[in-house]
Amino acid sequence: MEFSISNFMSIGILFLFHALVVGAVVLETDDAIVVKADKIHRTEENVGLARKTKSGDQTPEMIDSDVRTCLTFDRHAGVCLPISECYPYTKMHKSIDNRESWVIGTRGTCNYVEPSGKQIYGVCCHVTRENRTLKFENLAENHTVYSDVTSRIVGGWNSHIGEYPFMAGIMGNGKVYCGGSLLDDIHVLTAAHCVHKLTSQGVAQLTVIMGAVDLRDPAMVVKRVHSITRHRGFDATKLYNDIALITMDSPVKFTNNISPVCLYDDEGVNHEGREAVAIGWGNIRDGGPRAETLQKVSLQIKSQEDCRRNFGSRAPGGIVDHFICATAPSKDSCAGDSGGPLMMNRGNRQCQVGIVSWGIGCATDTYGVYTRLSSFSVWINRNRIRF
């Protein structure tokens, strides 16, 4: 068989393309962005980290210490703000100390000095989209709109071991800062806003915990993370397409306390008025320590029309069809519960219908908003096979 120079060039290009794809730490497809863990920066598995909170040990990027102007993670002009002010709607960011800003990405961290001399560490925030600057300028007078009431699953109670064997915690920097649900033996479903700014180094520092309701339980299973796959259409301002997959670096063994979640295919079904349960390890009070025991709270599903009326113009991008809303008097998911599951009974099984996404405060006059899973069933199945 004869090979021409063009044949060898074609084969060489093919091998080069394969090498680039295999070796790449960031891949982009038509509907997803994948960030692989940088193995050089992997941390040792340490179950003890889940039982104590540590301050971030990474130094924020120094843009300009005496002004708020800075560069965002995607290298655009922005303003330096505390994390909770840059992300006023997402419940995850209420529980992250400004010194732990690496959790949402080392790129774009910043600091500035207030006139009083106080040093503020935070993130460089986009200010040109959806008039966000107006919201920040009016933050003082509208403070109650953006602050959590009790910074945890509000009005809930303790769960027991084996009750939610699919529940997972995403741990970074020594604390569980988001929740997730086990899809199969290697994939965990969570919210895109929990992981969307992580670099390959940040992904390498994450771990996933399973098989326990008490964060002090020595029997919990801890897994490193191989990669993060987030929806390509995720919008951090409007919270559209707030869904992501975590691929662990090795399969987990199923037990009585660890098993995959059932996904509720509710497309076209009206669940208005039905009971749903949100689950998570949020903080036990505003600014206080997190819950050591997994919390659950019973809520009621609301219709899209009712949810739109409830929010009015307060929703950053409106209430769209791939959201699902739930509420109950003095009950809600809250800070630290992001990415966790919203469950509903289907026959004699509990199946996941939503992902904790965003809200205005906790247990306020507005509903909690969740990512509707039936709107992403094709995306989930496609990407759990590909990655």
C-alpha cells in the first residue's frame, strides 16, 4: 500500500487533534463547557476537612487596592464587590466568606479599601448587564431584598441516614458550599452557578461527599472530581440554564446509604399545589455555622403564572418555562443549599423535579426558584454519556 505525503499529513493532523482533545483542560461543545481538573493541583482526600471551616488560603488578585475598578474573570472592565453583592440572587453565594472567593474562580478576585480604611475582598463583577449598577447603588435602601433571613433551609428539620441516599455535598476549601444529587455511579447533578467560574486548578481542589447526613460521620465517602460540565447557555445574571454535571474521578459503590436519584419527567404536567421537599446543608443562621445534619423542608409547587405575578419585575430575567417555583409560609431553601435537589413523590418513590437555583432572600414574600429538570433531560442524558 502506498502512502503519499498528503496521507501522512492527514494522519499527523488527526493525531494532533486527538492529543489536543485528550490533553485539553477546557473543552467546548454545542451545548456544554467542560473543565477538567488539573492533576498537578490535586489535593489529598481528607474527610476531616468536611468537619471544620477554614479560611481561604489563596490571595485575591490585586487589581488596584484603592479603587473598585478591576478586570472580571473573562477580562472585561468591572467593579470590585463583596461576593453576596455581586450575586444577590443565588443562594450559594450568601454562604461564601469573601476570603473564600476562590470557590467561584481564582480569576477575577479582587480587593479594595473603603474610605474607613477597611480592606474588602471580593470578586470583580460585571456592571453593564441588566443595569446591575443601579441595583448595587441602591443596595443600602433595599438591603432586605438581597439579604437572607436565616441563611439555611428555613423551617426544616433533620433527615435520617438512608432517607436521601442520592444526596451529595460539594466541598471546597474545607466546607460543603453546594449540594448535588447522584445520577449514577460517577456523575453528580448540581447547579451551574456553583461551578461556572472554576478553573482547572479550582476543579482539582473540589471533593464530593456521599453516604452521610452528619458531616462529622467518619463513614462518609469522599471522591475527587475529574471534571465539571456546565450548560453552555448558563447566564449568571438571569440564572437561565442553571445546571451542571460533576464527573468524579472513580465510580462510587452503591450501598443502602448511597444510590442514584430518580429523575421526574414532568414535561407538560401541571404540578401546581403538590408537595415537594428541598434538601441541603445550609448555614444554621445568617453569618453563623452551617448545619452539620442534612436538613429537609416541605414546600408547595406554584404555577408559572402565579410565580410571575409573585416576582413581578423583581426577577432578574423574568420567570421562564425552565424554572419551577415552590414556597411555603416561613419555609424555604437558602444559603448553601444551591445545587441540591427538589424532590416530589411519583408513586411510591421520591424523584427529583428541580435543582435549588435562586431566590430573593430566604422565606420572604417571594418564592424559591428551581431549575426544572424535565426541560434538560436530553442535555443530562447526552452529557453524562459524553463526559
